[in-house]
Amino acid sequence: MIKSISLSFLLAVMISITHSQSAPEKISLGSNWQFRQADSGAWLKATVPGCVHTDLLNNKTIEDPFFGTNEKKQQWIDKKDWEYETVFLLDNATLAKQHLDLVYEGLDTYAEVRLNGTLVLTTDNMFRSWRVDCKKWLKEKNTLNIRFQSPIRIGLQKLEANGYALPNDNDDSKTGGLGDQKVSVFTRKAQFQYGWDWGPRFVTSGIWKPVYLEAWDEVRIADLHIRNREITKKSAALTAEIEVDGSVAGPANLKLIINQEMIAQKKVDLQKGNHTYSVDFSIENPRLWWSNGIGEQYRYPIKAEILTGNHRDSKELRYGIRTVKLIQDPDSAGKSFYFELNGIPVFAKGANYIPSDIFLNRVTPADYERIVGDVAAAHMNMLRVWGGGFYENDLFYNLCDKYGILIWQDFMFACSLYPGDSAFMENVRLEAVDNVKRLRNHPCMALWCGNNECEAAWKDWGYDKKFANRDPRLAQKVWDDYCKLFHRLLYGVVQEYQPELAYWASSPMASWTPGKDDDEVAKVTRNSGDRHYWDVWHGRKPFSKYAELIPRFMSEYGLQSFPGFTTVKTYAPELSDWNIESEKMMHHQKNGRGNMLIRQYMQDWYHIPSSFENFLYVSHLLQAEGIKVGMEAHRRNMPYCMGTLYWQLNDCWPVASWSGMDYFHRWKALHYYAEKAYNPELVSPWVENSELKLFVVSDRLSGFDAAIEMKILDFGGKVLWEKKLSVMVPAHSSRMYFTGKLDELLKGIDRKNAVFIVNLIESGKVLSENSWYFLPFKDLALPEPTIEYTSEKVPGGYLLNLKTNKLAKNVFLETEGSGGRFSDNYFDLFPGIPKQIRVFSDVELPSFRKTLKILTLYQTLDQ
């Protein structure tokens, strides 16, 4: 039930409006655009929103940027200026409006905007929106021209003006033809477009977000923000903060409507200019918003209206009532680091999210729906929006609201140091205000973080020593600039515009206190704060280190794999390309040691396949098995550790990388493994000091009774040992329920021919299943399996029923039209234990049977 408050100054009865009240009109200017290289060449058709690279591609002026080594051929594009132009008509009724605002939600990046020949706007920040009242320049027929200056040329100018270089190891300046001149940090633009160790260098320009004309009289609502005052089970006390632009002074009425019920009214004295008016209201017995796996993601539809004598405006949003806090309480080990949602500690399960395309305009609403839906399907409840990309589109956050995915939101800074001049700082402040205000109503928002690894770069990567050796005074200035930006400016913006959300100055970091800029701020320990752990992979440490080095919150760790063969063929289609050292394959490996490290780790665990296709498949298994160690270890160590976000969820182009889903959204083994490791109930075996330990982890908010069934089988399906336990699993817990010395468990058992399997069962339903092999996979005596299956057509795909006569290790299923989506994949199929798989496919029988491919690890052994 919703109730209104402050009745002494609310209208008791709605005033009947008997005459027309005009509302602001939004006129899209997204059509009829053309573009060209500035001051030269023929005009070509352009798409808005879009960018120069995709427009050149659509006009067949360049080849597919992702194919082969085409990236190298297209570095000339970012060194040119580009013009975009459209002509649009306005009728007299629109021209008669008091205000005609040109609105640009995003211009990338250095733009000069001319309307009918008059310069009306210059821009220098991809992440900001821009609004210009252009009434005095508009007429019936209008020409809008935008000239984008080369971000590389301006970057070089800024580098020279700065007087000293700022480090950014991921700026691939050599591919860009700039040698050692790294310019990315001087431009407020997506840093990953300058190159990264998983991404290409395509430095874009263009109208990358919608552009429109907004025509209005007297009044418009510029922003609506709902702020929590107090939330209990019985009532949610809230405040609507309504930011209004007014061109007249006088009486106005504010209304709040929820679920089509008017719940509050307020008379205000409207002032000219921009002002914010507050309306308090409350909701009785509120339905709360919960993250994925805990509860429903209910969001109240809230509409604010303002009415003057003849004019009105409204703004709508969907608001999830919740409280989210970052809890850092001292304890015997150091200090906790976890998120509390509606008073409940939440173990964060998820991944790091990067932009889903290097060309941002190509990510469609269907792509976003699929990506976030796949995140929820893997039982994830958090994504970290990484600081080298961009502040995502509204649709992305709406979907995270819908699916219950909490967002750790970095500001857009990564792995570098940045300028400290006043113009740069003010530009960043306005950028931050824009985006905090835009995103603050989303219930998915859990944390604002100043940057990715910038503080670690200064303290741990030697950036501080490089500057100190060069000039101690310059080193101090660079550090002071860092503190000014990340310890004060961004913190201040969050405090002003979303103080209820925590701010964390850098990731990783052990602790942070506002106003404290000394060396202790950047000291990274395992006992407090968040951690990025890269000794596995970059440091070539074994997977077991994930289980030994447990942080309070793991916000980055990862292992590489190649894309699958279907994806590789999109950029390397020839037989001569099918070698990981071929030119095209090497070009799609941006981490210098990547291929070598994959091969070295593979030698530890697997036989190296001679077949190129099989090598790609085994790289998926390698990545998934390694990250599985980390995911399960972090969960087993709850509540000391309260989060695991692996690097990385997705790709921005087809490439060898740390992703669990490739550029085409095809799930690799890692995403299937994550779906199991992140299951709300997890049964997890682990061997330590020659002892098998069995844990059950539960995210449930209440306890439950369950059975644990354990077996050791040989690869022919014979039961060599078994044990059953009846257990009570407490709410939100991790407990060990069984230990056994390997020498005793495996007495008389050939370790090459045995596997431990375990099921967690509630009321006859298997909640979680897992297995443990007693030797590295390369040392197992894998038999040749015979897999039989039947298929049944069901709405949206097929059901497969599979069985095997002998262990079928890591069954990989693939079929045309499936989009890479199965209910399970890369799984172990055991003799005597049939398995049913749902295949999401639009392929009709009998083609389905013909295109279904089944691969197992045995087939990679080169018999």
C-alpha cells in the first residue's frame, strides 16, 4: 500500500485541466546523415548512432577490421578529421516553442558543431552529454554539421603541452604508428580503443549516441532522483528530488504517480533557471529489490509530473527499493570487505565486464539482453564494469536491474596515470556528475570505484620509482595529481550526488579513508580490501595457488583460452592459418606471451593435441579447470572471502583472451563451469596435504536438510567405494562435511583409472554435482567411449538423452544454429549415469542430427 504524506500542503483533489497543456517534444535527428573525410572526397551515407569505422565499412571503403591483420591497414583513420552532416526540417509550431535544445547524448570526441553555419558547440569528452539552446539559429530548413578532429593529433598536442609522458603500458602506440608516444590518457575517451592486451587499436570518432531536438515551453523536468530516507519491513520512507528547468516564475504543481495511483502532490513556486524540488512520500509493506538468486527484482514504476498553467512535463523510471552497503569491519585477520543488501551479506559471484564491441554502436538491444541473460543464467549476481571501457548504455543497467545483477562501477580510468591540470580535472568532474546522476536510480548499482589498477601501477609496477629516478619533484606532483583526482574529486562527486553508495578509490586496494593520501592507502594485503591476483597466468604459478592465497574479495584473476574453431574461422579461414603461430592467429593474440603460456599450462595438465581444432578445445578445458579452482576456493572460504569476479566475461572482437564467452556470445567451457561453481548450493571437493576434504556452500537465507552421496568409480563405471551422509546445511554457510586420507580411500585403487564423484541432494533432487580426479588429466588412462544418444524436438530446440559405456571426459557438443548454447557442455559423462541436455537451436530434423558434433578429451590423445 502506498500513502501520501505532508497533507497540509498537498492538494486534496486533482485540479481539472480543461485546456490543452503542451508537453516537451523530442524530435530525433538520427536520419539522413552523410559523412566524409573533412574537406575532401565525396559524401557517403552515414548511420547515427555510429562511428567513422563502421560507416566506412558499411560503404565498403574498408575491409572487415576484424579479419586477418586488417587492423594494421586501418590506422590511418584516426589521424584524419571527419565531417558529418544532415539537413532537417521544422514546422512553424515547433519553431514557435520557447526553447529548442539540441541534445547530444554522446559525441566521440573532439567535435565542432555548426548549425546553419554557426559554431554552437565544441566538445572534448566522449562520456558527457551536451545540451544547447539553439532557438535563435533554427529555421524551417536546417543544416547540422559536425567536424570531428583527429583524437590522435590532439592527443599529440596535449602530450607535448604536458611536458612529460604519462605511462600507459596498454596504449598500443606502435601499432598506431606513434612509436613510444602514448596519448590515450590525455583524452576523455574509452581507453581500450587505443589497444589492450585482449583488444585491437581502433580509435574511433563519430556520433556514438542519439542526437535529437527537444522543443519545450516554460518548464521541463531535467532529472528525477529517488532517495531512500529509511527502509523497514513495514515502510519505505523516500524522497523524490525533481530537477526542473523553468523559463518563467510562478505557481506549479508537482505530482507523483506509482502504479497509476497518484500518491503525492505539492504546490511549488517555480523559479526561473535550474532548481530542484523535493517531495517526500512513503510506501507501506514495500517489496524490496534483491540480487539474482536471493529474491525478486521488483521495481516500482514511478512517474513525476510538473504542471504550470498551460504546460507540463513528466519523467518516468522504475525504482527498486533496496539498501546496499560496503561493509569493512575490523576483525582478527584485518578488515572485512563485502556487500550487504537489505541487511543481508551477499557473496559476490561474477566476472569483469568489458565493452562488447570495439565499435560501441554495434551492440544491439538483443545483444544486451542475451549478455545479461547469460550472466544471470550462470547464477552470477555481480559484474564489475571495468574502467578502461565506457559508462554503459542505459539499457545495460536496466537489464541488470531486471535480472538482479549488482554493479561494481569503475570510473573510466585504467592502468595509468593522468594529467592534473585544472581543465582536465573540471572535464572529469562534469563527466562524473553526468554519469552518477544518470545511473544513481538503478538498484543494481553497488559501488563507485575510482579506477582500475592505477594505484597498483604507481605502487607495485614501478611507476613511482621511474618518476622518482627522473625527478623527485615531478614524482611528487604526479602522485599529488593522482590523489587530487581519485581521493578527492571523484569521491566528492559521489558524496554530493549519491552519498548512500560507497566509493572505493582504486581496485585493487587494501583500505581507503577520505582525505588520507599517504603510502598506506595503496598498500595491498590479503587481509583487507579487494585483490587482483595474476601470479597464476603472468607469474606462471600453478592453479593450486588460487586455493592458497585467499583474499577478502577477489576482484580480478584469470587464464586465457582461444576462441572455438567456428569463431577462429571468421578471421583466419584458411588451412595455412590453422596454427597458433600463424600471422593471423598471432595478430589475434594481444598478450605477448599468451600463446606460450597457454601451451605451458596445457603441458602441465594435458597431452598437447596435434590437431589445431582440438588444441583450441583443450585450451577451453584448461581455462575452465583453472578458474574453477579459484571460484570454488573463494566460495569455500566464505565468510573470510566474500567475492569472486574472474577476468573476463566477454570479448570486444574475436581474439585469444581471458573471456568465458567469445565475441559472438558463444559460451566457452569457462561459462559452463561458472554456472556450476556459482550454483546457490555448491558441493566442492578439494585435496590438501594428501587428504580429501568435502565442503558444502550455500547462499540460501535459510537452512535445509540434504543428503551427500559420494562414490569412487573406475572409468568403466564400477563402484570402488561409496558413502552417504545426511546433513543439515545452515543458511549462508560454508562447511566441511567429510575428510578422508587418500592413502586409505584409494587403497588398492589405480589412480589412473578412478574418479571421485559427489552429489548434493534435497528431497530426491540433485542440487549440485562435482568430481575429483586423483592425477593430472594427462596421466589418466582414458578409455575410448561409445556415446549413444536420442533426440527429441521441443519448443525452441531439442532434448538430447546421452549415455556412454565408459567415461567420456569433457563431452563437447556443437551444432549449427545453436548459437553455442546448451544447458550443459564440456561435461563428464559417466557409465551408468545418463544425462539429459537441452539444446537451444532453430535447426530442424534431420539436419540437426547431421550437424551435431560430439567431441571428448579421448579424441585429442593422438592415438
